[in-house]
Amino acid sequence: MPRVRTRAVAARRRPPAALRVPEQWALPDTLSSSGGFETMRAYQGRIFRLDQHLDRLAGTAQYLGLRLSLEREQLRDRLVQVLRGSGIPEAVVRVALIPVSADASSGWRTAQPSIVVQPAQWPPAAWYRRGIRVAVVPTRKFPSAQISPQAKYSARLGSVMAVMDAQLRQVEEALFMDALGYVTESTASNFGIVARGEFAAPPCWLGLLAGVTWGALTEAASAVGLRYRETPLTRHDLYNAEEAFVCSTLKELLPVTVIDGRRIGGGRPGPWAGKLHRAFRTIVRRELDLPARYVFGPVAEEGA
């Protein structure tokens, strides 16, 4: 039987521009994944220190080369309007700067603000009574020489990995350490200790964010007669502290009673925890003109 030569002819199809599975998911790109954000706390429908948050957001935008599509006052009004329209008086308000276009000649990008309002959720009340456990983890953030920590940018991989480290160690929070061995901050909170009658905390130049809530807490320290100073802190300093705290917009103040398995101050919240927390809330009540009947969430308690 004679041989018959055959030849497979490929169908002339145009390849798809992109294949996405699931189809509705978009691929990340340099435009959409390089924005900034800010997180704020509203009490009784009023945002605490809104102008300071807007100042920090403007600084983030300037650093990242973002032009906002709204003027500052327009954004301020929009935040207040969205919060009021949400019907959520006790809220977490987040604004993200999402780049939507870029100027090829200058490199500057135009960012559209995206606002999300969610009900505020406190950490477990037991954490305020007994304190939390933290660990200094091996994960490192971007060094300050590479990306400024004063900008709240979207890339949070370092924090995600640090949270995983904390979960592996079965603790509630992770603490970062810089390349020289100084402790800086937690994944989403500022950190400080009380030692030898002083409230000490790492300076921002070590590579940490200047917290808006933390700023109010340092004012609270002055109000209760506790001297505050900024100084680099080592793990040795932490292990021998009388008290320790983390502080953030969502937590306010949480006492830390265990660090890397070492009990701090006898393993219970100390006297300054409650004093500072209550003094902080006095500032919030005064600045937002909250009614006397207003009730906050759980508060740090001494020796619970």
C-alpha cells in the first residue's frame, strides 16, 4: 500500500490578549498596585483628628507622585458626607488613593479616592484586661533608604508575612526589628514601654510611621504626669520594661504583658495602662465634643 504523507495544518487563530481565571479577576499592574491609603476612627459620627489624617494622606500622595482628583476640602467634605450617609456612627473610615491614569512625560499619576465605611470592631475585651502576647519576628519591612515609612503605601507584604510569623508563635501581635537590632513597631500599631518611670518609644527615623493616635497618646502621657521620650529600643529594653503597650486607630491602647515568652511587669497590665487609656479618651471626648453619656469600648485595666 503506498504511503500517504499527511500534514497537520494549525488553525489560524488570533491568540487572546490575556487569559484570566477566574475571568473577572484583573491582573495587577504598576498603576493599580502603587497607591496609598489612610485609616480613621469615627466616634458618634465624628472623625477623630481628621485634618491630621488628611495631612498625612497628602504627604503620602506627594511622596508617591500622586495627584488627587479632588481638592483637600472637597475630599474632607466627601468623607464627612459618606460617613453621615452610611448611618454608622461608630465606624472605621478608610480612604484609598487608587491611581487611574499616568502622565508619561512627568511620571505623575492621577489618583481617585475610594472611601469605605465599616462598623468599628474592638479587639476582645479580655485583651484589655489581661494584656496581649507579642513576638519580635524575623520578617523585615522595606528599609527606610528604599521606601519611606512615613508614606502609607499599598504594598503590605512585609506586614502580611509578619502576621504569619506571629500566628506561628501563637501570639496576638508581631514586632518588627530593623537591620541594627532595634525594635520599631508592630504590623499596624505603634509601640512603647514604661521603664524607670519614663514612657519610651522608638523614634520615627528608625523606620516607622508617625501615628496620629500615637501622637494623642503622648499628649495623654503629659496630662497624667508621665515623661515621654523617643529613643532606640533593643529586645533587652523590652524584656526588662515595667509596662509595654501597642497603640493604633482601631485598638486605641492595648497593654502588652508577654514579649517573646517573657512576662512584662509581672504578666499583668500595670498602672500606667489604664491612666494613659483614660487620658487618651478624655482628649477624644473633648476634641469631638462627645456627650457625657457617651460610652467607649473596653479599657485597659491594671492588674486584671
